[in-house]
Amino acid sequence: MKNGLPLALGAVAALAAASFLAESRMNPYLPLRRRGSRATMGAAPCPPATQDIALNTTNRDRAIRMFDYGPPNPALPALWFWKKIASRWSKNPSAEQIEETKTMRCGNCGVFDVSPGMKACMPRSYAPDAYEAAAMTSGAVLGYCWAHNFKCASTRTCATWVQGPAIASNARSPMNKA
């Protein structure tokens, strides 16, 4: 990347990586996962938020409030949202920096898991809420965000975006390292 974004992304990536690598069952300061047994799909454990809609919603809402997960409707231009995200890395982002920021999506984030094992953990049928429905109409793929522990839409982003690619193989998925 250019225009001063990599330096700021380094700090953001460090924050996401720390959250990503921390085990919440051992760390009371990371209340993003429910403690206790985890559902499994085959031999690999499914993250609790893939099975518990209330937990998923709590974690997603936290990502919206604290890390600007969005935009609310990925099918709309939402220049205000992209300027807000770009301003996290540059005090007065240029039009070029805002356009570059628009390319930083969950679908190409390094902690976005769309591996076959994770896809097997996703609910087969459920009624998405309005926030998920807006993403789905924009062609989003649902995956799992390991930085914030919730089901995430590929067409969105957040302030803790980590340079990708997304996790597409079971071998790279943290789910298989638990």
C-alpha cells in the first residue's frame, strides 16, 4: 500500500493479531467468546458465535461500535463510512486514500475464515437480521472473523483489517489448531 497507510496498518494489524491469537478461555479481558463446551463439526470445534445467534450479535455489535464494522449497507456508496475508516490511518485522507481503503474488505482480510471446515459450522438455515440481510443482498459471502469472533460479511470491513488473503483452507484455519 501507499500514501502512509502501511505504518498505521501495522499498529492495527498488531491489535487484530493479538486479539486473534489470544485464547479467551484463559484471558478474562477478552469476553468475546462464551466459556465452556464448543459445538463441533467433525473433529474441529466450531466457534461458539457460529452456533449462538445472541453471542454472534453481541460480538458483531461490539465490532460496529468499537471498530467501525460496516458499512451498514454494502450495496450503497457510503462515502461517509469510507472517509471515516480512511481517517483512522490518515488525519485528512485524500480521495486516493479513500478509494484505496474501499479495497480493504473482510473478503480479503487475513483473519476472515471461509475454509471448508468453517463453512460447515455456519447455520444451514436461519432468519438473518436486517444488518446481515443488507450484506447478503450485496453478494456477500459469510465467513468468520477471528479478530472479533462473529460471522462476518465479505463485502464489509472494519478498522482492524489485516492484509490478506482470507483463510480459505482448513490447514490455515485457527479452528483446526484448537
